[in-house]
Amino acid sequence: MVVCALFSAMTCAGSAMAAPKRSPAKLLRNASTTLSSEAIAASEPRAPAAPGLRWVTGHLPAGGALADGGTSVVHTVRTGETWQSIADAYLELTSVYEVQDLAKAIVNENLPAAKGGPTPGLKLRIPNILASAPKTGAAERIGLPKDGVLKGLYVRGSTAGARTFPAFLDRVAAHGMNAIVLDVKDYDGPLTYPSKVPLAVEAGATQKPPMRSYARAVRFAHERGLRVIARVSCFNDQLMAKAHPGMAIRGISGHVYRNGWLDPKNERAQAYAIDLVNEAIAAGADEIQLDYVRFPVIGMKNIDFGLDTRKNPNAKVDVITRFVERVHSVTRAHGVPLSLDVFGVIAFGKKVDIQNLGQDPVELAKHSEFLSAMVYPSHYEEGFMGLEQPGDHPELVGMGVKHMRAEMVERGLDLDKVAKIRPWLQAMRHKSSNYGPGYIQEEIRTGDKAGATGWLLWNPGQVYDVAWRAVPKQEVQPERLMRASLKRAR
């Protein structure tokens, strides 16, 4: 049958995580049982649509209409439509995350009529329509908790774009965390969503993004009480440096220095980062986090930054600080906190490192709400602080936080009026022979003892098996459970 062939193709053409192939006949025959666990979680309980779905008026695709006195949505199939194209047209109006899962839910909702395939004229009831319009922008933001403490982990665009993302978020919330750091753009340059920023589109940074939309990922995180910290990699951008060499750093002879770095003082490079910040804010992000907001320090031979660092040793610091001030003016205007990823080595205040990187934590603390020092023990060189293998010493997290706070006080800052320190923690085995749940727990303990305000777990490979054991599950808060139940009932 036509429906079997189309449905089978649809199932196998999605993400790499899709279910294995099954015979078309068997797939349709078992349509009510072949939904993925994520789709089932998203669609149950299968309650009737809530009254008052008038909000969908003006949002319905061609063929869609309100029915049953405005309590449900019915779609009349048009020529050429497939299960997947129908699901794609309605996805943003539903509580289902992934197109293929919604397509399966539509088939399941309309059996046995759906056995004949999406034939023209067939009327289909669309399940899981939201009871009210999704909130966007400022209305979508959750805001900081009363104590200002966020505890979360890093999420790549590929993780957020997978059909398992809702289940992943459930697990984050179950372990008592209240935030995720979600990539807008990583250092290699491609964006994680179909951005509308002209320079990104023109340079090819929006080709084949892993996420359908940033706002959609934010909404699903918010439904679970999780804040979204939007990570924007600033000046290490291999794609943009290649697409627009005029934005890249230069060598002493004036030639483009091809190490994947944009010139931090380049106006266009700064404006591009700010455009992405604005787009993330519009998508409902709860916080903006700037990464690679510094000058490069590796492979420096023959680079010319066009700065007289002999006359002004703090020239790089001035460039980075002024840029951060620009971004901060944007985030403050929207009431969104700004956090900055800063090199772990500057947590210990060596002037030469601060001047080379352009990151002075004391100055940056005046123009942001949080400083996230990357105090991963494994990233310090052998012999650092007299330690033969720094990677075996999770207490370096607490030492770094303590030193940063002490430096701020020594230079006259009131710790209650400047950025709080929320460190990145090592959540990977790299160069750490004693890595395990206890390792992460010691990072957290020493950071908290030194005065940290929350923490973030870093694992670029997205393997958080040890982290789940280090941060035990907690009882779901009643308000979070109620929010999740209401969303699923819609």
C-alpha cells in the first residue's frame, strides 16, 4: 500500500537514531506500538484537545481547520502530501518534538482510516495540539532562581536536534539541575539552527543545522524548568575566517593568518557575534554566554594584531573589555544576564597570561553577571602549582575560585556588586587517572566552599554517564511536575 511505503521511508530517512527498518506491512499493522519511547512520552496521556484552541487560527497550514466547536484540529489531505509533510506543517503547534514522531502519532490517531495512506480528501485529526500559543522572547524566559544559583551541563546542537532530546532534558531535571548551556555557534563556525542573520546565511553557516529552531529547543527545556544559557563562540570561527578573510587576523606581512581566528578588534566580527546574541535573546534564551572572547595564544609566530603592546601592555585587555561592554549593553536592555567563559589559567591572576589573552577577570566582572572560569584540572600544565599531574587534583576548581574572588577584593571590587563566579567543571576522563563520580563531587565541593555560585559540567563528547552518578536524582518539584503534566495533556 502507498501508506506503508511512505511511512517506512519516512521512518528510515530521519536521524541516525531512528528505529531499524521493518517491513511496511508490519510497521502499519503495529503502528500503535512502534512509537519511540520519546514520542510516547510526548503524546501521553492522550486526552482530548483542551477547549479554546482559537489561538491556532492564522497559524494553521493549508488544509487545516478547527473542529468540534474549536476543541480539536482536523486536516484535509491534499494531493501530493505525505505523512511527514503533514507532520512537518503542524509540528510547531504541538507538544511533540520531532517530525517523525508526530507523523507516527498522526497515523496512530487516525487508524483504521489511515491504512489507505494520506489520500486526497481524507480528514485527519491532529493530536497533541498545544492548548495555548507557545511563549516567545521575554515572555518565554524563566529568570534566575531566588538564590541565583544555576547548576547545569553543556549541550551540543546535535544533541538538542536529536529525537532523544526531551528524554535527555527529563534526565537533567531529574538529577536536580536547573540549566543547560546550549550552543548557538561553536568554534568551528556552523550554527545550530536556521539563523536569519544575513552574514551567517551568506557565509554558509546555516547549512544543514542540527536543530529545527533554537526557540523550539528553549521551549522544551523551559517546560521542564530548565533555563537555557545560549553559548556564542565569538572570535574562533573557522568557517567565517575562511568565508571572509577580511575579518581574520593578519600576519606581519599583511597576509591572512589561516588559523581559524577572527580579529577580535574587527568591527564586522564583533557585530556578527552581537547579531547572534540578539537572535538568541529573541528565541527566549535565559542567559547569553560568550566563549572564545579572547585573543589566540597558540601558533602566535608572525601574527600582527595591529596593537602596540609595548606602549600599552593591556591593549588586548582593552579590546576585549570594550567588546564585552558592547554586548552587556545589549543583554541589559533585555534583562538577560551575561556570562563569560574565561581561561582557567587567568583564575590564578598571572599578568602575562591576562595580557596575552586579553581577559582580565577583574575588569570583566564589572561588565557581566557571571564569570565561568574553565578551571578543568586536566588543562593545566604538569608542575602547575607544584602538582606533578594537575589532572588528578579536582581541588584545583576551588583553588581557582578562591583566587579569583581574592583578586577582586584586593583590587577594590565589592563582591556583591560584580559578576559571580560559576566555574566550568571537568566531566570527562581526559588526563585524570582518578576520574569518577567522586572526582566531580570534589570539584563541586571545593568550588562551593570557595564561594562559587553554581557550576556547569563540560563534556564535549556529551557522555555524562559519570555525571549522572555524581549528581544523584532528586524528587521532582511539584510545580515542575504540574507543568510537565499540563503540557503533555495538551
